[in-house]
Amino acid sequence: MKRGKGKAAKKAMKFAERKAKAEKWVSEYDGTPYGGDIIKAYRKKFAVDRMKAVEELQMLGVSLTKEQIDREKAAVKAYQDIQRAKKAKRKRLREQKRMQKDIPVFHEDQDETFYYIAGYTSGGAPYGVTWEEMGISPYTEDDDW
């Protein structure tokens, strides 16, 4: 198996190691990849994040407009906002699952008032043995079921 090839090898490089390749790449860049977006092309070529690409291109002497830099900052912020929202949603779902575990599961012939529902009146009201009459709380586990 060949080692030191591909994206993982590029990611492992520090800027000092990448500098010579990057200088050559910048001098040869003709603007065709990625619609002339040098920042995106550099990111893809050297597997770095957005702000690292901006920083390194500036170190290499590439003049970037304020709009280009602001666009990259906005993209980073938008990505962070999306990740934060996903994290909050996962946390909310986890909390809902935890809360559902805490809600007691009643069998079809019992509810929060009745331990055992013997039947229903003609008006639809249940009747039977209450939890209080049984001397237990509706929120305790009952192993008889």
C-alpha cells in the first residue's frame, strides 16, 4: 500500500511543508477550476478549511478583495450556525426521549386515576378501582403486568 498519497497526506502537511507546492500552484493557477474562485480551488487542492486558505493565500502574496474574505467569513459563520442548530435539535430530541421514559406506561385497562378500569358508564366515564384505593401511586412500577 502506498503511503503519503491523497487527501489525508495533504491534510497532515503543515504550511511550511506545503509552502513550496502552494507557491508553484499559485503561480500556475489559471482561474479555470471552480469558476475562478481561487480560495475554493486552494481549499480543495490542499485540503484546508476556509479561513486557513484565506490566511495562507495572503501569506503567499495573493491579493484578495474584502468581499472575498467577508464571503468566506460568512460561510464559516453560517456553517457554525447550522452545526449549533443541529446540536440543539439532537439535544432537544434526547431530552424528549428521556422525558418519555419518565412518563408511566398505563395498560389499556388503567389510567392516571384508575388502577383497574372495570368498565364505562353510558356517558363514557370510567369506573373501577382507583390507585388510592389500592394504596399505591400511579407512577410506581408494578411487576404484576
